[in-house]
Amino acid sequence: MFPTGNNGPENEKITMYPLYSLVSKFTQSLSFLILLAVLTTACGGGGGDDSPPPSNTGAGNISLDASTEGGSNTAFAAELLEQGTPANNIGVVLLHGRGGNPDTAVVRQLRNDLFLRGYTTLSIQGPVPSGFAEGGGTQPPFQNYINESATIFPEAYARIRTAINTLQARNVQKIVVIGFSMGSRMASAHVARGQIDELPIIGFVGIGMYTSGGDPLATDQTLDEIGLLTTPVLDIYGDNDTNAATTAAIRQSAYVTAGGNNYSQLALPCGAVTGNDCHKLVGLKGNSNAPLEMAVANWIAGL
């Protein structure tokens, strides 16, 4: 078992920008607006972080090596849940938050839920700054990721490519990438810049995305490039997660201004939950009827 991990929010200081309106035709479709209304009503019933993951019969913990994709030759951990024939031939790669591992907050709930809905899922260990153990439960300072981004992010790209190739060998033909918190920064940058010749990425889900830290950590700096690729994006955050909520329009504008036309943005209502717990969407996940699981599953089904 992986340690639970700190997996807290990225509490670095950010530049505050004013919110502004964007042309509605570039935002959610009518079906997604209907989904939002349903989720708003349902938010009280979602399981919290202490909810046990659903039962599954998948493969369990595996070890991967990214050296053939230009990464280090040190093995990294992953959690694979494999379907013989995945729904719509889709496989899902997931990246956890800072201080976490492939089975900590948000990615644990989604990898299990999407598996039970018929998808093959592979949640991978993200690289960490030097001096810190991967998956060890200690949250490295955000500044360390900035200082070492020139090595950490290429390693993340190599690991994601390795994960995609692993899924291709298991009857997967199309890929959705999901990232939470620091994982959303790595995933966004990979979709924008890390793809080479692996299976096509048909969608990117970013949960708890921030725009701080400069390129490549700032998601608005990579979402514009994803907009150029016209890859569909689902941007989810808790409405009381200040760093995500106050930069929501910035992220959306970066994608749309670059020419992207398939960007859906969803603020889940945290109610009285604030801070780190809202960042992790506590009370909004944990079972198949919870708002987070419903939002992601419905969006993927519509790709």
C-alpha cells in the first residue's frame, strides 16, 4: 500500500487577475450545463476523502521504466486496472497531486470509478524534486519544482508516454489524461509539448489547476498550446479553492484565444468546505453518484 501522503494544495503566492466574460459559444454545451445543475443539487451526497475506493478486480500495483522514452532508468510505481476490452477503446492515464502517489486523493477515486465504468486506467507516480522520495508522503516545496522544472517536466513527459505505450499493449486505442493539482500542471504541459508518436490523446481533464509558477508550471502557458491542437479540455475546480477560482477565466481565455473550441469549465460547490479540503474536493467524490465522478465520466462518454 502507498502511504496516504500529505497531498495538500499548492499554497504558493499567485498573481491575482480580474475575472472577465468570454464568448459563450466557446464554453459548455447545453448538455454540460444540464449536468452542472444536476451536480449542484447532488453535491451534498458525495463521499469524502475517507470513503473506501470501490471494489475492483484489476491488476494492482505495477512498476514501469521510462528510459526508452528518454526518461531515467529508475523504475516508477503505477496502479493499473485493466479491462479486457475497454469501453470505446479508451484508456485513462492519471497523475496525482504534490506529495501524493498513484493512490492518493482524487486520482484514487477516479481511477477506480472509471474502471468500474468500463475503462482501463493507469495511475502513475509523478517525478519529484531531488532530495525527496517518490510517493513517500512528504510534500516537496513548490519552489523546488520551479527550480528543477527543466528536469522534472521532461521526466514527466517520458513517464506519460511510457504509460500510454503500456496501455496500447492492453487493447487501448485512445487516451484521456487526467491530472490533479501538480499532476494537472504536468499533464497539461505533456498534452501541449510532450507527445511524440504514441496513441492520440483525445481529451485532457485538469482538476484544481493553477496559473502560478511560470512556464511550464503555469497551466495558462500550456493551455494555449492545447487550444492550438484543439484537444478537448475539462477544467474542474472547487468554488472555494481560491487559487483555481480566481484564475478560471485566465485558463479558459488562454485556450479559446489560441483557437480551441472545446473547453468545458465546471466549478463544483464546496459549501462550507474551504482551503485544502475544497482543493481536494472533499465531500464531492467517493462513489459513482458523487459530483466529481459523474462530471468526469459524463464528459469522457461524450468524447
